Amino acid sequence: MQAGGPASAFVAPAAGTHGPAPLPLATQAEAVAAATASGKRKLVAGSDEHKAQRWLDFQARNAAKAEPWSYERWEKQYHTNMRNTSVGLAREAEYRQAMNAESKTLKTPLTQRQIDMYIGDELYCGQLKTGKMGLNKQARTEDIPKDGELIKAGYQVEYILEKGGSKPFLTALDRIGASYKIGPQIP
Amino acid sequence: MATLLLDPAAENERLQLLLFEMPDRQEDFLEAAAAEGYHLDYTLDTLPELERYLHDHAAALAWRDKSADAVARRLDCWSYIGETFRENFGGGWNVSLTDPNSVLYGQFVLQDFGDRGLEFSPANTLQAYLLRGKPAIRSMMEAHVHIAPVDLSDLPEESS
């Protein structure tokens, strides 16, 4: 299990205190058990298993003296983000159709890289970001270094930043030799 | 687009045929190249010589030319790239069949070099060079064996 603490750290919110219970208790237990057993397997965003694991992760990351969100508040944010994920995935599909591209993966020296829009005849690897992009931990330590490896191996990497990116994010792209386009590239 | 699942036995037959024909094809390729003044002997130092050959024969090798003649010419070039990789970094030829969603699925690749389970695609390496004239073929090879990820530690980590 990742740094999410033991499964016992999952405390079902009591009705009336943190709002309605999000899942029946049996389902919660199954989801937590599945999340606990999942190890490093990538969980499917939006699944019960994913949700339970992310709640564990969230609780474990708060310091003892912090004032963490209630389950109700956390769950609201979770569903907002999952909706955004769906929108992002749908947008990716629109780009793929417009560009005659495919969703692909490639194993890099830094583990597997998901490619949102791949065009084989051009060795083109497109990455779509529908929200404003900052140089967050995922981008800084995983995604951009992996893209750097793709470029060294001969692939073209381009980011489509529909709502732009921060200066550090763009600097990181420049550093690996990736190109980027700001703003929507399809209607 | 759904990926068509390949038959491993049929793909292995394809691989064996490639490897069966490779020595004679490569011998002919090297002789013809030598007659034109290109010295190729599978050492890393001859890769700039191969790049010179690619520049000089760019029209006949153009990636978008799908004629049998162009395909055969490119086959000899990427076979040379693959053999140079194998001679210098180890590994052996195979068909990439591990991940149906991989960019390399169904391609002839070099495997079993290094300790990261990577695959090197000679055809993609040739394609990248023909399309863009960079990076150098040697550096594309070395990116698979001498791993040095970009250092972004001087840039601030942001929250989103």
C-alpha cells in the first residue's frame, strides 16, 4: 500500500455529523480492502476502490494539528474532480478524432508514459491539459522527465495547454525540448 | 481505434524470416554503400557515416514513400541501426508483443539489454532521423542505455 496508513484509519463518517454516509458499510469495507490490497496497481479514477484509497491518502497526509476537511467536504471535492477528469477524457477523445491520433503507451527508462494523442507517421506524442498547468509534483518528477526521455529517443512531444501554463511549467518544457500550444486547438 | 491483437506464432515467423535474410541483405547493403564511398562496419563511430548516407539518399528513403523499393531501402538502413545497437549494447531481435497498447506493438525491436526491460526500435530511430534530421542516431541509441533524466530540481514545485 502507498503512504495511506492502515485500512483501520478509514473512519466511516457518522450520519448527521459529516453528512450522509457515502457508501454502504459493506461496500466501504470491500472498497478499503481492495484499495489496501491494490499495492502499486493504478486505480481507476472514480471507482469505489479509488475513492476509498484517496480518502485514506488524504487523512494520512494531514498533520496531527491540521484541520482536515470533513468527509462531506472531501467527498464533494472528489466528485467535482472526477467530473473534471471525465471532461478532460472526453476532450482528449475529441482531439484524437480531429488529429487522427490514438491513445498509446510507451515504456520509458522512467517507467510507462501514457500518450494522449499519438500519431505514428510523425512519431508525435501530444499531451492535452484542459486546466491551467502548474509544475506540480507529478509533472516535475514524473511526466516531464519521462517526456524528456521520449524526446531523446526521437519522438516529438507537444503539450496543448488549453488554459495556459505557469512559467516554471513552460520552462520545464523548454528544458526538455518539448513544444507547446496555448489555448484550444479545436472548436 | 482498437488495436488488432497479433498472433505470436505468425509474428515469430515474420521475425525469423527477417533474421534469416538479414546477413545477405546487409552484406549487399554494405558493399553497395562502400562502392559509393560510405564506410559502414557496425561501430558507433560509423553512425555519422550512415547519417551522411541518409542525407544523400533522402529522396529515395522518404518516410512517406510506401513503394516497395523505398521500403526495402529503409529496411536495410534500420537493420544496420539495429545490428549496430546489438553489437555495441547487446540484446537480441524480437517482435514487441507485451503491450497491445504500446507504440511499439508489432514492431521489430531489440530486447534484453540493460536492466530496465526497455525496447529499442531501429525503425522508429530511422524514422525520427528521416523526419527531423535529429537527434543523432547514436544519441537516440544511447538514450536507451545511458539513462540521465532531466534535472528539474531548481524549478519550484507548484500546487496544481
